[in-house]
Amino acid sequence: MTCASCAARVEKKLNKLEGVSAAVNYATETANVSFPDTLTADDLVAVVEKTGYTATLPAAGDDSRDEPDGGGPTALRLLVSLVLAAGVSVLAMVPAAQFPGWQWVSLVLAAPVATWGAWPFHQAAAVNARHGAATMDTLISVGVAASFIWSLYALAAGGDLYLDTASGVTAVILLGRYLETRARRSSGAALRSLAELGAKDVTVLRDGRETRVPASALKTGDLFTVRPGEKIAADGTVESGTSAVDTSMLTGEPVPADVAPGDEVTGGCLNTSGRLIVRAARVGSATRLAQITRLVEEAQNGKAAVQRLADRVSAVFVPAVIGAALVTLAAWLLAGQPASSAFTAAVAVLIIACPCAMGLATPTALLAGTGRGAQFGILIRGPEVLESTRAIDTVVLDKTGTVTAGTMSVAGVHAGPGEDSAEILRLAGAVESASEHPVAAAITRAAGLPPVVDDFSSYPGLGVSGTVSGHAAVVGRADWLRAEWSLPVPAELAERAETAEAEGRTVVFAAWDGQVRGAIVVSDTIKPASAATVRRLKDLGLHPVLLTGDNERAARAVAAEAGIDDVIAGVMPERKAAVVKELQAAGKVVAMSGDGVNDAAALAQADLGLAMGTGTDAAIEASDLTLVSGDLSAVPDSILLARRTLGTIKGNLFWAFAYNVAAIPLAALGLLNPMIAAAAMAFSSVFVVTNSLRLRRFRPAGR
């Protein structure tokens, strides 16, 4: 394909097939097609070939189409055409260089350019003509051929030569197309780097021996080793070894994450220090990296609503331009103007009109924007999402795992009179170490390596007891200690506990040897970046709302710490989607952020679903934007990137439309030389692509 009208033709032909839904992307040179079982992929390829183009099924891992064209026949054709066209232009425009018979020298120089140099345009125009179609190549071919043939007539009969137009237009358009191709494919560099992240080989442990095999041969359940400096070949769980793993390819975070036995690791991440043995859980196309790459590819193949309008215009644009050129020629002749002036104006109209910029406006911005987002762990589903980010005014934030860490931790230890806080935590941690309750796990983590507990007993919902270092210890709720163990809580500790509970925190008491010694406050703390993130959301003109199943008091405490004014508390998981619907009914355009299975329905209901990538596959599947890092600060980053990408698309389309609207009348009025028209046409596409490439400089806050 050589222009947007080519893509429109292929798409139209495919969509004429019964049950087929196709979207053809000029920038990525791909077609994304859904088709019924009655058809095969070969049937679709045949339709494309009947339309006058070629098509193949993409091979797994084949990203050769994204490689920049750095040389070969195209570069040679461009170089020769530029040199010869420069000679023709000098002879035509510099009187001092014109010697007897210079016109024939110009013909010798121009002929290879107008034939061999412009051959891709002539060939494409001929193929399209055989299929009853006209594209941008038709305009260029007709303009160059007309200029060259007119010049041959003028050499024989006398008159103005247009050899400089024939050769100059060819050279300039070849240069513009070459630069456009390089810039356009640069916009896909981020996706290409994603595809290259995966490990090529892996050392598998089989029958106690290490065997080096291609990564594609790895199977679920295999054990494989990862040495320092190697990429992890598949998603899995660490069986043995400790190391620091560079996860920046997923999250954009530069600090490596420590891993130990039992921890999950992701394929494509770099092992920086120790040797690991990993059991493969997801391999090949099921890995997280493959899913991310697939999501980005799908997003880049989409079309915004405004781009569909541009495609429809491009489909009828070329025939309209040919008609305008003929009308221009006739009008000049009927007005009594010289035939040379009429011809110049008509050729300028043919050359200036370029629908390519329209066709490149959306896909190149999507390539650059979604690819850049993927490098920082922000996955945008497609262009429809960009439209949504512009309209949203309310962001609903799920509390647990989104605003808060999602895991309980010790927020404070209050010692009774004469007691030591460290000893309270040590003994309480020892008793709790045998329990699986989240509060117990938090206390055990805070205690470090507590002593061993004997005679352990658990009382679900109440507390635990055991013997630690010769002390009969009990940890649990105040009313349980009082009723079951006859252990009253000292007034000072009770007062502190009441204050903590008023803030929505959980309090347990530690007692041993017949006396309550202290209180331990446990809570789900907010993430370090939550408060700053809420401020950034407000700066973007968005109104944050905290949504949680917790009680009002606990929710208000978290909201106050995060800087959120509106709280919707006590919401059961199945009612989250209903709450989003109620906000929408009140006139709000809602974005919803969440990470659990119970958030999936609400994410799907929201105008914009934001899934934390550390959450479940169900939540990610239901969302519009996925934030791989699970960091709340990525929410405003993602919205800002999406808005900038949309702004770039609109700027591109404005330029493309404005350029054509302004340029064609100027050409028709004879105010544009065909050479200048060719340069303007070629570089309008280059401008659009270069403007899109500015998105590659996007950096999230604090990165």
C-alpha cells in the first residue's frame, strides 16, 4: 500500500465479504480481520490480491515489516533521481548554464527519472487502473507522465519544457516517501523493543541435567535456570535461589525487585545478581509479556471515530482531485490563457493533493503513544479509550489494593506501664506465627524472627494463645480477653485503642502471665504515592471518589489521609457496578480503578476502566487501560498520556485537512509551481509523522 486510499480500498473489499469485519491500517501495513468459519485466511488473502495488492499471514515473532528501510533499491532509486533531477533543474532555471542543445541534455537526464525513478508510481497506477481504481500513485504517475510527454511534444514542435517538473516532482516525492517511511516505522520502535524482550534460549533442568534449548521449546511445569545477566524465559515461580530482578520492562520502575523461593517472576525480565531455578507456569503466547505485546498491537490497529471520517474522505479523494485537475485545465483554456499556464495549474492540482497525511494522522500517533505507554507499564486498549479520557470528570478509586497497599501491617505498638514495646511485639509475633489470619501475618512480619511457640491454640474471630519462652501468652480482642481469660485492659491502653479504632484501624491486645501488657494497632496503610496521586488527579480536573466495602469510619480515615473528599462505603462487591451506574445516571462521566475479580463488572460498566496490572486477569480483561505496575500514580500518568495522544491525532488531522483545503485552490489558481506543490505534498506526510513522534518524549511524573 502506498497511501490511505489504498488502505480504504482493501478494507472496503474485505468488508464486502459476508460476516467479515476488517480494519486496515496504512501505518502498520496490517489488516485486523474477524471472519466466519465459512471462510479461511487464504480466502482473505485472495481478496486482497484481487484488489491489486499482496498479503501474507504474519509469522510468529516476525517483526521484519517494522525494520526501517535503510538502503537497497529504494535508496538507490532516490539517490540517482535526486542527482539527475538537480542537473535538469539547473539547466532549466539558470540561464547562464544554458548552452546550445541544452534541452536535449535535459531530456537525457530527465528520462531515467521520469521512467525508472517514477516506476513504482507508474506500476501501482497501472495495477489500480486494471482494477478500476485510482490512488495517490495515479495522481503522481499522471502528473509526471503528462509533464514528460508534453515536453517531448515541445521539443519537436517548440514550446515550454516541463522536464524539470517531471524529474523534480519524482525526486521530491521519492525523498518525502523515504523520510516518511523511516519516521513512520520509528514510531513502532517501542512495540518492536517489546517483541525483542523475550529470551531466545533457556537452560532447562531435565533428569538432573542442564540442557540449552530454544525458549519456544519450554513447557508448562518445566524447571529452568536463570543465571545473572540472563532474561527469564517464561512466567513462573522461584523454586530455589535469591536474586534481584529488573522489572523495568513491565513497570518502567528502575529499581530491581528482590525475589526468593515462592515468589513469582515474569518472562522477559532481567536477572541481575543470583542464580535462580524457576518452575514455568505460563509459556509462549500465554506469558504476560506476550499478552502485553498483543494488547499494544490491538490498540495500534484500531481507529478513532474521527479517523474513520478521514478514511471515507480518502476513498473518494483521488477521483475528485483528477476531476478538479481536468476542470482547472478546461477553465484556464476557456479563459483564453496559454495552454502552458493551463497545463502547469492542472499538474499542480494533481501533485499537491495528498490523502496520505490523513491516513497517517491516527495510526502514527497511536503507534508512538501506545508504544511509549507500554515502556512505562501503561497499556491503552485502543483509540476509543482516548476519546473517553477527554470526557471523564470523575475517578472512582477502589480502596483495597489501589489506594491502600492491600496487605495489613503494624501501624503502632502501645506498651502498658513499665512494659517494653519490642518485647510485646516479640512475644505476640511468636504466638501469631502459627496463625494464618491477615492480622497475625502482619504482626509476625513486624516481629522479624520471633521465638518458637508451644501449645498453640486458635480461636477464630477472637484470638490465639500459646507458650513462648516460658510465658503463657494470649493475643486477641479486648472483650475476649476479659470474658474468657479474666484479663481486663488497662484504662490507658483502652483509650489508645478507642482512638485507633475511630480511625478505622484494628487493635489486638497482648497478655502474658496474667496481665495485659500492650496493644498492637494493625491497618491496611495507604500506598506512599496515593496522596500525591490524588492531588494530580484534581489538577487534571478530575473528581476522585473512594469506593470500599469497609465501614464508613475506616473509609473516611483512609480518604482523609489520601486527600479524597467523597466516600462511598459499605458497598458489597456485587454492588460496585451499580454504584458506577448511579454516578453515570447523575450525569457523571466515570473512570473506575480496581484490581480484583469483584471489580471486573464495575470496570466494564465505567466509561473508562483502569485495571491495576498486579490484579486479576478478569479485571485486566474488563478494563480499557491497564497499569502494569499496580502503582496508583500511573492513573494520572495514563490519563495524561491518553489525552496527549488524542490531542496529537486531532492536530495531525487538522493539519492534513487544512493543508488540502488551502492548497488545492492555490494550485488551481496557478499560484503554486508543480515543484513546490510536490515538496509541500511530500512533507505534509513527514510533518504528520514527525509530530506523532513527539509522543516518544513523554515521561510519567517522577520517572
